[in-house]
Amino acid sequence: MTSTKEFHTTLNEATSYIKKQIDFQPTIGIILGTGLGSLVDGIDMVGTVDYDKIPHFPVSTVESHAGRLLFGTIKGKKVVCMQGRFHFYEGYSFKQIAFPVQVMKSLGMETLIVSNAAGGMNPNFVAGDIMLIKDHINFFPGNPLIGPNDNNWGDRFPDMYEVYNQGYIKMAKEVAAEQKLRLQEGVYVGLTGPCLETAAEYRMFRGFGADAVGMSTVPEVIAAHHQHNKILAFSIITDMGLPDNMHPCSLDDVIGTASRTEPKLRDLIAGCVERM
């Protein structure tokens, strides 16, 4: 069990290293999901730091996750972007998954924008849709907040009311309408992976009220909400999990669909950042 002193020691060591590499204070953090690495094309780059150089930082092991922090501006706003994230199925603990979000907070982040690739379960969705996440279901076997808590960093029992900022949700819908973008909205359920779901599981989660399913996002969002960040999140629906109409799905399929939809999400995120 990590003590609050150990937490701040590791956090300070990671943050200090990054600050020595680049003098930059971002207010917006962005996490890029599977197949979404080229969203960085919209960033006016100032500098980069590789994950494997940062003390205590995890390292991405999944295809399409480059493994570096990117610093720059979008529409004049200072951002730090995680080009590659971490997953429970890679063998990381929930605290390790949450650590980069805490580092970004320590660097100055006030708002977190999260993107992911997800399987759609809502029959009104199609592969290639973008879903605005309005809420989530934590189906992971744990939580990054388990263990000692520093009340100065975040509440011991954070209220999960309005985890996804309602003002940002309204803004994203307005931006999508201006861009003539079809934007879905729904509930995301987070699972461990790495296998995809069975037909029976899709049917169960749809019955729970979930619209899309994935293997990330929830631990990072919990950590960001705990530390009082505003959150905006999107899923690219890369495949459909309709229990009565199942088809084989591969990682290449997921990455391919994400890559084709990526330019639309890039423009949507840029439009949202401009208004933040």
C-alpha cells in the first residue's frame, strides 16, 4: 500500500524530470486511444518527452500507442497529450494507469479530454460513429483510489455526480452541429479485456444501459474527477457488438475504423478546445 508521502515523492520526481526537459504549463490534457495517434497532427508542437525516460511512468505495450507526452498548442490553448495510454490487461495496476493523469494535473492540467476506440452496442449506432460519453459504468475489478488518500489532493469519497462536465457536453454538441458532424451520445462501460465480448455479454451490458464498451478510460476519468478536473470524453465506435448479428472483429479492423474516423474527431476536439 503506497503512503501519501510515497505518492507525492513519485509524483514530484516525475514532474520535476518533465519540467527540466520542457518549460511549459498546459491547462488541457488529452489522452489518445487505440488507433487515434495521429490526432496529434492538429497540435502546434513545442516538445515531446518519451514515457520510458520519465521516472515511475508506465510504458505503452499496445500496437498504435506511441508512448510519449506531447506538449504544444491547439487553437492557442496549451495542451499536453498522451500519445499512448495504459490498460489493466497489460498488467498495470489501477494506480499505475492513473499516475499519468496525476502527473498532468501536477503540471497544470485543469481539463482532461479522453478519446478511445469502443465497441458499439446501441442498435442506432454504426461503425465509424463518434459517441460523446455522458456517463460510465465501472466494470473493472478495482479502482485507482483504493488505498491511502490525501484529502488535500482529492476527497476520500468523491461524489460521482456529473463526472462528465455538462457544460462541455452541451458545447461539444454545438460544435458538432456547426461542423455538420453526426454525434452520438451514450454510456460507456469499462471492462478489463483483452478479449472482446461474447454475444451474451453484449446483451447483458446493453441491458445494464450501456451504449458502448471498451477496455480503458474509466480508471483515468475516476482519477481526474477525484483531483477536480473537468472532463470531456469521446468514443469512436470501431465495431458493433449486436448479439443477434455478430461478426468477427480483429485489431486491424478496430485500428482501420478509428483511423478513418480520426480526422472528424480531431476537428471536433479542436473546436471544443477553442471554446474552453
